[in-house]
Amino acid sequence: MSEKRWDQALDQLRASFVYLIDGGNARAQVILKYTILASLLAKSAVDQMQTNEAKVYARDPQIEGMANLKSAIEKNDIKTVQRVLADTNLNLLGDPFIATYLEDLLRGVRLTAL
């Protein structure tokens, strides 16, 4: 991710997520958040939430927040993007990893909106 190779990062995060799910590791939820982020940055057409492994976390508030963020970005709905990011209950901005790549994500949204 730090090299902005979004597609490669997405592949690695996806593989990590599946590995953690198979091992029953609780960090799988966090990696799913990052997989969704990488998917957005890579502009992937694949919906990460439609996989059987990800459906386990569909009701998790942070995962729902990332799904809402993804939906808003795909619709170019900047107001919803800002609302999801500002939601203190989700605290997506409190995650240092997400915060690191937020500007890259928002730049793409802003350019598309223009």
C-alpha cells in the first residue's frame, strides 16, 4: 500500500483475510476493512462484501461503515462520504492505517466529482 500499488495490495490483503478467516483469527475483521479500502483505491469492480467469508462480518458496524463509504464513493456522493468519515461511532478516521490513505481516496472522489 505504501508504494501505491493498489492492485497488488488488494490481492495480498484478500489472501490475508482468507488466511485469517480459515485460522479463526479475530483480526480478520480489521483486514477486511483494509481490503475494502484497497478495493476502493484500486477501483476494483469486485465487491469484497459479496464473498462468503466477508458476509460473516456484514453486521459489524465498522464493516457496515466501510460498505457505506464504498457505496457513496461509487455513487460520487461526497456528502455521504463526508458523513460516514465524520461518524464518531464508526471512528474510521481513528484508524491510523485508513487515515494514511484517506487523502489518496478522497483525491480520487474529488477528481471524479469534478
